[in-house]
Amino acid sequence: MDSLTQIVLGAAVGEVVLGRKVGNKAILWGAIAGTIPDLDVLARSLFDPLRANELHRGITHSIVFSAAMAPVLGWWVKRHAASLFGVFLFLVALTFVQGASSPLSGVIILAFFAVPIVWALRSMPRTDNATTREWSWLFWWSLVTHPLLDCHTTWGTQLFWPLPLRIAYNNIFVVDPLYTLPFLACVLWAMRYVRTDPRRRRINGLGIAISSTYMALTIVFKLIATNNIENSLARQEISYTELSTRPTPFNSILWSANVDAGDHYLLGYYSLMDHRPEVTFVQVDKDTALLGRWALNDKVLRLERLSQGNYVVRQRKDTLVFSDLRFGQMGDPSPDKPFVFSYLLTPVGEDLRVDLIPPGEGTNEDMGELLHGLWDRMLGQ
């Protein structure tokens, strides 16, 4: 999920493991640990877009990584917490630098982070009452809960890396305020009390209970939505081989459906507030024949695996566009609209160059209008 959510989860877990012993320090390091797996985005600076996306939520989101890093970080934070904090801030700065529009703006970003790095190295206390073993447990739980949460999203994680299996339950959007905001409020509320105050533990536990209950509800909502979509397909006598459902942005009420119907997909929305029984579907042709001689190209095969077979192909002048259907389109389903996650395939001699197309490119729709339309559709038809 988004970085803020992972920070909050890591902070809450840190409080559970070590808050009574080291207070807000446990929340700080739990929050940091909850962010570490997402530093795999630095791969964008080292690899091409395809390889970077293959690596995203890979090794750093695995049980192996959590088990290997927890004792290292536990030993490091016990021996010299300031240097660990400095290294972490430096890596975070690099993630911003790789998205900088110019070298100058990158230098400015690094300079902005330099002050807290220097402060950390000079002023952070080097001693505490926790043992190396206890710090290692904090890092283990704060690290491993990160990929466990990400398993619920559309992209999923390679939790059991090096096995290629990517787990994705598709029951919550990557940003969901109803999951994050109550959780965040409880963590901030708990921080107001001293580490020995029992209210601190109860409030933090309340945040975990609220977020976990909501997560369970999204699974129930997904089952309801999927069942109603399946029933609508049956009543409309539509033949298909596979149905996948996932929530639309920022909510768990409106669900999108991708129906694999052979040489085309049927795309539609279903809201838990719909009073009309039938789901309206839009046909989107796969057009995989456009790949031609590139169909067995290594990069195309890798894109197929990355998209888990949910893709369509479009012609754009002398290039091809490979669109990952799992992340939907901007606005209502349409055969002509671009998909959020698409790659440009450009022939270069006997090979292809793969470039990620920026989300939203090719659409003239205003983001405010898109969100307003999403809200209206969520309220039901």
C-alpha cells in the first residue's frame, strides 16, 4: 500500500513489540522499518522500466528479506542508531532524487535531507534499555507486516521469494483513507502518553483492531461483489474463462470487473449500492495478433508474466502499446481510453525497447472530474 499506510502499520507494530520499554523510540524505528521494503523503487535508477517493475515488491517484500535484515538492523540500531538513521534518510533522499526534473533539483533535495542526517549522526542517543534481540524482533515484525499488507493489493508481493509466485488478493486499493486515517489517529494519540501508561497500549491496540476489521470487511465486500457479478454474467448468458475483481481508487464500495471472454475482455463496474441487478460491460478486444513476430520476444513474454496474462495490445503508428488491465482505465471503461499501466514497445533492430507510459498520458480528462464521476458511480445505479 502507500508509504503513509506502511509507516503507520510499522509504527503500531513497533509500539506493540517494544513501546513499553523504549516509548516513542519504538514507534520511530517501527515506522522506519515499515518503509524499508519500498526502497526497492531505487531500482528505477539502475534498471530499465521493465526490469524495475519485475523487481518491485520482490526480494525486499519477502519473508527471506525480513528474516535476514531483522538481526542486522537490530544489531545496528543497538550499536549506533544515529548512523542507521542517517543511512535510511540518505536512501529516502535518493528515491526523491531519481524523480527530480533536473540535476539541480536533485542537489537541492539532497541538501534538504542533509540537515536531519547530520542532526541524527550528532544528537541521537546511543543507549537504551532494550536488548539486541528485542530490537531484532521489532524489525522482524515491522518488516514482515509490510509485505503481508501489500498482499491484499492488486500488484501483490513475492512473499515467498525466490519462488516466482506473486500473491495478490485484490481486496483493497493501494490508497484507502478508511483504512489509514483511523489507524494514524490512534498511533498519534497513543504517542501522547508516557511509555508506562496503559492507555497508550490500549489506544494503539484500538487502531490495529479498527484497521484489521476494515480489512476483513473489504474481503467480505469483494466476495459479495464477485458473487453478484458472476450472477449477472450468468443471467446475461455470457461465456467466459476467468473473472477478476478489484476495488476502484480510495474505496471498497465500487468494484471493477475484468472478464476474459476469449479474444476480448469485458470490463464493468459494480457498486455495493447498485439497485439495478445487471452489470453493464464494455467489450475491449485483446488484439494480441498485433504482436506478430514479437509474440515470442523475451521482453513481451516477461510483460505477460508481469501482467499475469491480463493485457491488451494496441497499435500506435510504428510502435505497439502493451496495456496491463489489472490497474484499470482513467474513468469509465471504454475501448478507446488508455489504461493506467501501459508500456510502449519500440522495435530497435532485432529487439524491442520497453518504455513505461506515464499514467494519464493520452487522456484529456481532469482528475477532479474523474474522481467526481467515480463518486457518482459508487453511489449506485
